[in-house]
Amino acid sequence: MTPLQTKNDVPCYATLSTYVANRPVFGEVVTVLDLKHESRGLQLIPTYSRVLVAHSIHELVVTDETGKKPGETVDRVAFLAFFEVLRSGCIIVGETLMAGDEAIGTILGFDETHEPNHMNVVIGVNHRYTGKQLKFELGTKIRLEMLPAP
């Protein structure tokens, strides 16, 4: 197989069309965050998916830089929460972050700044609200899933 090339000339062996179906990943908030940053410099890794293992904890970060893609850098962010994965699975760029029954935004990519401690799941949104501003609470149910096209 010949790899495709991303913007940053990093080999990419899969495209988004590779992912035909995917079960949702479930979790719940363990830490609510209240911080914004204008020049964070998160490096989205050049891959479209990551596996989340049950009982691992990851951070949810939102950005209004919605045109960003894997391999690019995100600066304007707000921090939502850390969440514990309750059901393992694969999360994919383009999937929707749900908090309770509310759609928060769409996965843009993944940042590994804090690995092996945790991964940042970067979500594209229209407005950068923090977890506190969105009234997240400990135990808020989190779902990352493919939603059918409207």
C-alpha cells in the first residue's frame, strides 16, 4: 500500500472512509475544568483514530479553530474535563462528543503532549466554553460516537 501524504508530509495509511461503522465509547467526568488559552500549541497527531481502554482517563479540550486537521497545530482552546472511559473502543476524527444528551462538538484530532499520563481529545466547537461554563459535573455521562448524517 502506498501511503497518502498529510499536509505535514507524514505518511497516512488510512483515510476517514476506512471507518465504516464504530460503536460508541462511553465514559464519565472525573474532573471539571475551567481554563481557556489563546496560544496553547497543541500538536494534532497525524492519525484519524485512537483506541481508548476501559478505566483510562483522558482530557477533553475544545477549540473554535474548526478547520484544523490531524497533523496541524491548535492554539485557541478551552478545557472541559477529564473523563474515565467506561467502555473501551475506538474514537475517530469526525465523531461527536455528547455530554448527557447534548452534542458539544466534533473530534478534530488528538494531542499526546501529556502521554503516557493521558491524551487530549480535541473537539471543534462554535464557541469555546469551559466545563464549568457548560455546567459539567462529576459523573456527567460522556459519549463519543458517529452520528448519522442529517
